[in-house]
Amino acid sequence: MEKRFLGAFFVLTATLFYNPSTAQVANPYILNGNAYQENCHCYTLTNDLHFVSGSMWNQYKIDLTQSFDFSFNVNLGCRDADGADGIAFVLQPISTSIGNTGQGLGFGGISPSVGIVIDTWQNTDFLDPYYDHMGIYKNGDVNNNNTYDQLATPVAALPANANIEDCQWHVFHIIWNASTKNLSAQIDGAQKIETTIDIVNKIFAGDPMVYWGFTGSTGGSTNRQRVCTSLNAQFTTPDNTSICAPTTINFKDSSISFGSIVKWIWDFGDGTTAADQQPSPHVFATPGIYNVKLNIVGNDGCLSDTFQRQILIGSKPIADFKFPPGEPCQNSPVLFVDSSYVEFGSINSWTWSFSNQPSINTTAGRLSHSFDGGNQTVTLTVGTKEGCVSDPTTRSLLVLSSPDVNMQTQNACFGNPVTLQATNTNAQIAVQNWYWQLGDGSSDTLPTVTHNYTEAGQFPVSLFAMGTNGCFSDTATGTVNIYRTQAFAGNDTIAAAGQPVQLHGSGGVLYKWEPPFGLDDNNIQDPVATLQTDASYVLTAYTDVGCPTSDTILIKIYKGPAIYVPSAFTPNNDGKNDRFRCVAVGMTNIDFFNVYNRYGQLMYSSKNTREGWDGTLHGVEQPVGTYVWMVQGIDYHGAKHFEKGTVTLIR
């Protein structure tokens, strides 16, 4: 069988209610075989020996027409890989002197009966699972092959198939609901196994009176297997109890016993005791750590183990804190670090107050704060999780004044210098050093700066200063705008007399064309010119703060609409008359401009009159001679024009 170690410690309770009117005797159990009593309420079923069994039976029968809720503490031993075999909780009407050894867990062969087993050995011939498991069976038959006697399919005794032979005590909780006929069991409140069956009629032939008890056995493998009935002292206190001295605490008994409890023994750890189940509210007058103890005595005369709980009664803390030596500068953060002390308790809240400003509550013992210049105060009050609050502690410190700087900036046109002026508005401290960053990679240290920017644009400027006391100001910021225009009136052009010419200005924000003659509006970016004679216009582009630049455009007026073509050209690369072009006056579109040799071969074709023919075909110079040209276009009235003629190529 696969085993796993479970290294946990359980605080255990056990409860048994079957007949409240029946007093428990010193030992109400009949013990058989290897079983023996360890103390008032704990029993060993099997020692760590081979092939032994033991059983313990309560000598009083219970009535299964009544529900019961049993809780026991069980210990399945310390052996894992070679540990066996397990124990069983059994209901049977036969006697109090039965139980056998081996894989039957001392339950085997008891019939009629119902048993809830904790099986710690894998009997493969019984189809046991490989893990420690619980199962519910009838008539002493724990063989899983016999499904007729199997009342509930086995489940793991502990979560995740953990090993229950771990030397630990575990709570074995068994519930019988007489109304619903449901029998269930849990170990440590986790895994659950259950069955619904009319036990009285189906198993015990209508007789509800049965003995209950435990059986256990070992075989070729061994373990010490033990059971305790409950005698567990315990108490609770209200969750919202203030535990800052002096304080009063109400202790509430919550002990559980197999039978009735006849005595309570309280020890409050301060030299006082009580013997009532519910003692009077107890006053702890001074702070300290008190070990409050409770023992109970059952009606069988057994004394419980001591239930002990440490009660911390908090003391008043003393608030204190530290900060760096010297005099801090105005607006520079100062780190305050808590150094408060409490004898009993834990400090968990800090309330800071700075020169009568609103308090700041924190859950950490350090805080940074900045001050104005002058004499300042810092006050700290601390509290503990026990509810104790200190008196406030106040410290004074002198905060040095820092310069308070401003700047005056100006905008300028490109090429003009900019003047920047620094000022200190704090009369209490003079400036020793100024620190400018001018936004273009340049810096300066004078209060008045004159600077030329080599580019147009926006430049972020910053300024701070150091006072004569070594304190630095905050940083002031501003922006310098350098404006630049680049007026462009467009390329020189030609037009027919009376033809509207659309002008396009650029390079500025505002525009003015001079002279205004022939323009529809000389104060816009893109006016329309209508001329009868040649004209020249000067465009001035400027920004809303000025910064003007100028450019000139020439408009040459021809009679037209018409297409003018020269009669000769000289493509000798001297820069003069090297290309054969036509001049389209008043034309909005050129359909084609073609040139042919005397054989009708196309030498050149284009719709761009500015390009022109360079006298070559596929990069080869053509011979001197006469060539035919044809041109077709549409004028601004929409009329089509076609012209043809000859041109002489001269080299």
C-alpha cells in the first residue's frame, strides 16, 4: 500500500450525545483481547505487535430510533509502509466480548452488524484501494468483492490520499440521523462517506437496541492503534474585546466531554482563579502576557488536559521618531522614521501632523514630507493592534527658505536675439547661482540671458536657482517661440491676355501681394490674376507677430489662346536653345506634342510642354535636318487647337 506522511498537528475535540440522563461511570467499557485503558478516557486497541486484536464496547446499549452524533480522537500509529491493519466503529446487538485479528480489523465475522472502518492496509484480494481509506460495511464483511455487504464505496481517509498512519491524532466524526436513516462519517471534517439504510429493520431485524464500540487488529504488519473519548477543555473570548490595560474580558466555556462536566478549574495567570463554568468578567488591571488555563473534570472523575491560551494585555506605547540631522531646505522632502516603543503589544498605526496641517494616518512607520520655510513642528501619535494609543510626541525643526524663481521669456523672428530674464520673489534668501536650460542644448548661468536660436520652432526653457544658504528653488518653465517665414510666390508663368491665372503663395501665415492691380484680392494666400499685359507681383509672407519675407513672380502675357513653336533649335549642350519646346498660351491641357523625321518615324512625344525634345532617339543624336511637329491642346475656353509645322535641327 502506498503511504504518505502528513506532518500536521491537530487540536482535537470529541463529542458524544446518546443519553444525556445517563451518568458516565469510571470505565463504562468492556475491553477484550489486546485492548487496555491508558487513562480515564483513552484506550489502546492494539499494541505494535503481530496478529493481535482488541475491542472496546460500551456496556450500555443505545436506541437507534434516536439520532446520535459521536466524535472520537483516533490515532492509527506511526508505521507507514509496514503499518496495519486499521480500526472499525461497530454497531451490533450480540455481546461485548467479540472481535478477531487480521484483515477483518476485529470487525470480521460479527453478524448482524454495521461497521465504519478505517483501513490502513491494501488487501488486493479484497479489492482495497491503494490508499488509506474509509468504508461502510455490514455483517463483518469488509471484502469489496461482495458488493451486497458493501454499504458505501471506499473513499480516501484523508484528502489527496494522504497517509493516516502519521503518529497524529485525528477527529473521527460519526452521525446517525434516525429520521432520514442516514449514517455518515468524516475524518478531520474533510472526507465524507455515507449510506442511507433502515439499519433497524434491514440489518437488526427490527431491534433498535445495540452495543457500540471499536475494534482493531494487526496481522503480518503492525501498528499501535488508539481511541479516546472526549474530555476537552476549551474557552472563547469575544472577538471585539479591547485588550489594552486596564480591561475586562468575558471568558466563555466551550468545553466538550463524553459525559457531563462536574468541575471547571480556571487559572487567569495573574494569581486569581475561578471554579464556575462561566466565570465573572475578569479584570486585568496591568499590562502583560497572561497564560489563562482551564481544566475540566468529567463525571467519571477524569481530569482533562490543560487548555491554555495566551492573553496579551497591551500597554500604552511611547511615540518617538527620528529624522536626518541638520536644517532641511524648503520644499525638499524630509524622511521621518518611527522609533516608538511599546512593552506589551504591537504598534500598527501612526498618525502624523505637520505644523497644524490635517493629520495623516499611515500603516507604516515612515513618511516623507516637505515644508515651507521657517519654524515647523512634527507631531506623532501611535496606536497598537491591542487598542492602546500613545500621548502625542512633538519635535521642532527649522526649515531653510529656498529661492522662488520666475522667468520672463519672449518670442522672436528667426535671426533676432531673445532676451530671458530671471527673478527671485523670495526676499528672505538671495540667489547665489542661476541655472538655465534654453531648450536647444544650450545653458546659461546669468540672471539675464541673450540668446540666438539657430532654428525656428518651440523651445522649452527651464530655470532654477541655488540660494546663498545652499537651498535650491523649484524649477520654473516656459516656452520660447522662434518664428520664421519663407515666402514663395510660385514659378514664373505665361498666360493669354484676359486668361485668369491662379496664384499660390506659401511660406507664412498671413500674405500680401503687391501691386494689387489685376488681382481679385491681394490680402489672401491664393489670389487670381487677370491681365492684358505683362506683370510682376511681389509676395510678402509673415506671421501674426511679423517676421516678413518676400518673393517675386513674373507673368508674361501673349496673344492667345495660341501655341507658339520655334523654327529651329541647336542641341549642342551650350545651355542655349538646346531643346525644342512649344509655348502653349491660354491652354489648360496639351493632348500631345509629337516630332517626326522625314520618313514619318516618331522621334519624340509628350504632353509636357516644358520638357521639350533634346534631338536624340533612344539616346542617339539625330542628324541635322528638317523635322515635322504636331501639337494639339484645349484652351481655357474649352476650344480645341491643332497646329503643325517644321523645325530645323542645327548643330
